[in-house]
Amino acid sequence: MNIEMVDLKGQYAQIQQEIDEAVISTIREAQFINGFQVSAFADELSCYLDGAHVIPCANGTDALQIALMSLDLRPGDEVIVPSFTYVASAEVIGLLQLKHVMVDVDPNSFNLTADTIRPAITSKTKAIIPVHLFGQCADMEPILDLAKEKGLYVIEDAAQAIGASYTFKDGTKKKAGTMGHIGCTSFFPSKNLGCYGDGGAMYTMDPELANRLRMIANHGQVKKYVHKYIGVNSRLDTIQAAILRIKLRHLDTYSTSRNASADKYDSLLNGIKGLVLPMRQSNSSHVFHQYTLKVTGDRRDALKKHLEQAGIPAMIYYPISLNEQEAYKAIGRVEGELSITQDLCASVLSIPMHTELDDEQIKFITDTILAFFKS
Ligand SMILES: *Cc1c(COP(=O)(O)O)cnc(C)c1O
């Protein structure tokens, strides 16, 4: 049985005709830079995100960088990030000579919380970057309240959570990336809405901020050859936008299919001693960018090996916490011991999760896991 971590070929086969036609017609139109497809995609994604302004850019890391560049921050200003996440958020903070402050995460949701953020806030703190890790929203309402109380910007890293929706206490629902000042996402091929190369976008509900983000992504240009800000050159390719327009129409179906696979994993892996299944929050939907297990009792690496011997890929997201990375050790600071992050780095294991997983594959994966715990 051939099992992939993410089955991009299988997914393409389902939409091949639509994609091929879109790519060929984009090439024939020859508007490779900022062609019609780019603004059409931004409009359609804006609609999907309940009216947020969408500013496409070259990748998710650029989105985070441009977001920070738009906020009038000064060198040395502090930005709070989780210590258990992908490197991109800490990286752009460092590039802009801001200071990262790494905070621990919740052991069940894997996300930072208002409680882990609060003690890290100083007079230098200017922004918080919550990351909606693995497809579920950080608990945003208390974070937004805290940010408001302290006058902080909130930039959501929604690269893994496009389509996830968070429910506030009063019943209001908002999509990941549209709750803070700016949301950032990535269209890296393996993301839930992935293109066939690199791509990314920023979202904001604030029209002025949208303008500034748009200018910064385009050389800080107000109009051609008039530069108001120091910017960057960060664009979504027209061909990628054409592909994303098609895939966006399938996004909710893709999320449903990921959830169905997660439900099957849940029921087949339920009750194994030494294995903790992903927690589902009541206030956020889950789009299962990853299905991430916690393996207790120091057996994670052995399980990973056991799966790989059976031809089943499994990945450790993330094996080393940001604060342990050489590049970040000497700069910025950390809040507390980050002991939960350390525990997670030693125990998490993500198993195959994508839109094409079938029952037979899931059964084979879960049987292989069950066999490991019986031995
Ligand atoms: C993928 C990802 C990014 C970066 O996106 P790129 O498009 O690869 O630059 C940033 N943050 C998180 C949480 C991600 O998963």
C-alpha cells in the first residue's frame, strides 16, 4: 500500500481537467504578473473570509514580514510568539531587528494562550503573533481582550488553519486570520489551500491597513515610481492564483474530508494507553492540517520507526523548539521554562492527513499503531 503524508498527486487527479484548462488559458493570456486571476482570487478569498481585505503575496513568511513592517515598530520592540511552532514568525521578527519573546503553549491545543502571554508583556511589547497550529484556532477571545487592554497588535499566523472558525462567547463566529489586526497565510503546496509552488496572503478588516500592506508588498509604492515606504517585492504568481481559484471552491469539501479521516483515526485509536489523541476545542472548528498524536513514556521515536518500517510516513512537527535553535538563542528572550514546549518536542507525532486518505489506508495505519502498543 502506498501511503503519503500528503497526497498531492491524488488530489490533482480529481481536479485535473479544471486545473489544466486554467493553467493553459493563463499562459495564453500571458499576464504573468498581477494578471486578472490574482485580483479575482483575492476577491473570492475575501468573500470566503466574510469580507476581509485580502492582499496576496509571494509566500507565508513574506506575509508575516510585511505584516510586521506595516505596524510602525522600532528596533528593539518586543513581539510575543509561541516557542512551539514553525520558524517563520521568529525569523521575520529577527530580520526586522525586533525582539522575539517566546512563550509556552497549552499542552492540549498546542497553542499559546492569554495566560502564557500575560507574564511576558513589558513596556516594550508591541505585538503578539498567535499561531493557529495544526488547524485549530488559538483561544482568541481572551488573547484579543488582553491585547486590547495592553494596546498590542495581534497578527495571526493562520498558515495551518485556513477555513477554521472560532466562536466568541456571544455566539459570533470568525474565521482564522480575521480576528486580529492582520492575518497571514501560506499557499505552500501541502497547506490546506495549497498552490503548485509558493504563495501567501495577508488579511485585514481595516481598509487603511490593507492599503499599507498592499503598498509595502509592492515596493512601498503609492503609484508607479512614487514610494511612500520602504517595501519589498512580494507577489502571488498569476498561474498560482488561477490554480488557487479552483482549489478554493473545493476548500470546504477538503476540510470535511480531513475531519472525516480524523474522526476515523479517533475512533480506531481510542483508549490506547500511552497515546493521546488530538483535542477538539469547543470554541474552534478544526481543519486538521495535521493529525498530531502525543506518545508518552519516551516511545515516540520507536513508534515512528515502527510505522516507517511498515511503509507509513510520520513526521515530527516540531522536533526542536524555537528557543533551542542556534539562530535564536542569543537574541530576544524567553518567558519561563517553556517546559510544555520541551515535552511536546519529545512526544508529538503527526500521521498521514490529507484529502485523499481512504478507509483501507486508515485501517492499515491504525492497525500498525495498535500492533506497536500490543507488543
Ligand atoms: C507554512 C508556514 C509558514 C510559512 O509559509 P511559507 O509559505 O512556507 O513561507 C508560516 N507559519 C506557519 C505556522 C506555517 O505552517
